[in-house]
Amino acid sequence: MNSLPRTIPEYLDHLRRALAGADPAMIQDALYDAEEYLRSELAENPGKSEAEVIAAVASSYGAPEEVADIYRDTEVTVQTALRAPGPAVRRSLAGRFFGVAADPRAYASLFYMVLALATGIFYFTWVVAGFSTAAGLSVTIVGIPLLILFFGSVRVLSLVEGRIVEVMLGERMPRRPLYSVRGRSIWQRIGDMFTDPRTWSTLLYMVLMLPLGIAYFTLTTALVVSAITFVLAPLGAWTGLAERWFGPGDVVLRGFNGAPLDGWALVPVLLVGVLLLFVTLHLARAIGRGHGLLAKHLLVKTAQYS
């Protein structure tokens, strides 16, 4: 059995190596939890060294390798419990195409695409206004504290966005703040904040959310409105509701050749609308998966930066 580390940074380094290959979000949570636990134990035993505290808690909290195994097992259990039940597996092409209607993740992704416009505007405004203000005042005595507070707020917002992404898009994101080595001077920790690639990738993500949010919202609105229109227009024509609501002759559906559509000629329009609804759900689910991977890549600290 490997000897126990003698300091908290060594323990965390061993734990990081033991978790090599695991989900980066889980590694971030594990490092944060381990440090919090060890620091609290060290504070409760002021007369003991770090080595003595680590040796004492090894039997309760566990050695790094044991903690890593526990986190891997717990992660599988928790993810299985939290995962929304997916649609039944269908082998036929038609079954897979229409089965998306029973997938909760498709609807959640669709809602995220609509919500992304509001979050994108907020993130972009916060980053541009906050960074420009803090950077512009950096030559004064209040500029540096403002810049530090701004970067701290960005880290908080990244956690909030991570929770939204995990709940709606199903991508595992951190549930704890970013782990940072303690025992360093305030200037060293400020320097770490400025030199951490994840700080700048988080800013990039929040700036990108504005054009992405506009694109997602526009695409979702256009597809959903078009599909609903194609479905309701024939139904309104057949039932006479269109004439009652808009007046006779005010609503006329025409084909590609300009000829009015009526009766059975409206069936293809209805079918196109139904198919477009399912295509929209498939597209939303695919975009949700892609955006989840983008968020994971830009917001989560990977092992190479740890």
C-alpha cells in the first residue's frame, strides 16, 4: 500500500492522480470536498501537524486511492438516479424518428435554446461592462479590487450556468467551486486567477453566449412557429375556424404554383407540419448535446490545468 501523503497539497495531488481519466467536473468536486474536510480537521486539531491529521483521518475519510474509488462508485450511482428516463429503444428508423417525442431531454434542450437568449444577453453585458469598467479603473486604487471582484463574480456565474447546463442538457458539470491551493499569499492567488486558462475560457464562453443565444432563439422560434402554422392552418380550414376568426377569404393557403389549396390538398401541409415538429425536437436534442460539450470544454478545469 502506498504511504500516506504528509501535507494537504500532497494528498490532493495523490487524489488527482488517482482520479486520472475521470470526469473533470467530478475531479473538481472531489478536490474541493477533500480540501474542505482536511482543512476543517486541521482547524479542529491545532496542536497536530498536517501529517498527523492526515494519518488520523485516513481511517474515516480514507486514503486518496480509497476516496477516488468511492467517488467513482458514487458518481455512477448518483448519475443513474438523476438521469431522466429515456425513451424505449426502438430498432426501426421510423421508431427512432418519432420516438424523440418521448425523450424529456429533447424538450429540455428546446427550452434551453429559448432561455439562452436571456442568459446570453446577461452574460455578455456583465462581461463587457464589468471587464471594461474594472480594466479602465485599473490605474486607480479601486481598479484592482474591482477587477478581482469581477473575476470572482464570473466564477460564480460559471457555476450557475453549469447547473443550468447539467439540469437541462444532461452534461455533468461541477457542483463545487473551483479548487485552489491554499497557503499561498494573496498576491499569488490573485496571480493564479489571472493566469488560469479557465478564467479566460469562461469569459470567452459568456461572450459567445450572446450570438449563440440569438441563433438558438431564432432557430427555435422559426421552426416551432412554422411547424405549428403548418399543423393548425389545415385544421382551421377544415373546421371553418379560420373563416370565423379572420373572415371569409382573408386566409388562403396556396401551393408553390400559386393555386389555392383546399380540401385534401391540405393534407401534405399538415404532414409537413407534423414532420417539422419531430425534426425540431431532433435538432434541439443534437444542439443540446453539442452545447453541453462546449460548456464542459470552456467552463470546467481539465486535468492538464490542475
